[in-house]
Amino acid sequence: MLSATYRQASEPRPDAAAADANNDLYWRFDRRRLSAEELRDALLATSGQLDRKPGAAHPFPPESGWNYTQHSPFGTFYESDKRSVYLVVLRNRRHPFLGLFDGADPNATTPQRQTTTVPTQALYFLNDPFFHAQSEKVAARALAKAADDARLDELFRLALQRAPTATDRAAATAFLAKYAAALTDTPPADRTRAAWAALTRVLLAGNEFLYLD
């Protein structure tokens, strides 16, 4: 892990590309999307909600109350802020989040995962309550700063691990103003928080957050 090869970034280099266009010699890192587990953990870590303690027993109902059948099997996915490795795994049903982002099929051997880009993934970022909740918590962490510039710096630090560029600042400022102005049915006191949450969703749904460079 400390080798120069392992620590390569994904930025292109014309001289290396000319000599090894297919990256057979690993002169750069092959950019990849976060796995389903990594993406879920990253959302929780960015929002400050990730529970890093080891997993404990799931709250299964008492055996005396079981009435599962072949046609009505157990199928509960328990809510948890722990790392995805501790999520309950059901052999007869894929976890809704992990399955959507190409997680392994728990009922089959998965030597290599697919990486798909499908409309339902984009719809997840638009509509899912878990994603919206994490975005609101990230926005709240940024809003704890007093000045707008400091808030934007904090938001980019949390979401993308870098400072915003001048272009980022201009686009974000315009987005916040336009979004807040459109919230005519929202109390004025809540418009700032809603606008920052929306901006956070844009950043967390972007390729810079979803892909590892």
C-alpha cells in the first residue's frame, strides 16, 4: 500500500498514455465508482452519523412470535448507522440500497461485481429519505459556520475534501439564491437551511463524490 504504484492518482499524463494507452503497467489509478457499501459509509461519515463501534446483535423478534412461511418469509432490514459490513443479510432478498448500487447478490457467488449506471440510481438521489436526511445533516454542519464563505468552505471540505474554486463559489452562490427565492411556500426562516440542503444533495450526488480518483 505504500508503493508508488498503489498510490498513483487517476490524472492522465500524455507521455505515459503514449507509451501505455491501456494502463497495463499501472502508471495511473483506474478511476472507479465507490462500491455500494463504501457509498453508504461515505454518506454516513460525511454527515457525522457513522457509528464506528463494532456491530451488535440485530433486534430479531422473539422466536415465540415467529409466523414466517414459505410465502411470507422474514424480510426486515433494520435501520442502522453502523458500517455497512454490519447490516443484516437476507439470502432471499437484496438490501434495497446495496442492490441498487450493484452490491453482491446474497443468494449467489459474486466473484466480480458489475458497475451499472441506471435511471433508478439518479432517482434515488432525488427522492430517497435516507439520502435527504444525510444531506440535511451535512448542511447543518456547514451552517454552523457564521459566514457564507466559511460555510461553503466547510461544505466542500466535508463532501469533497477540498476547497471550492472561484467557479464553484459563483455557481453555489447563484444556486442558493435561486433556490431560496423559489421557496415561496416555505417560511423565510427555513429557506436558508432548505437551500443549503439542496446544494449538499447536488454535491453528494455528483461524480466527484461517487467516484474514487
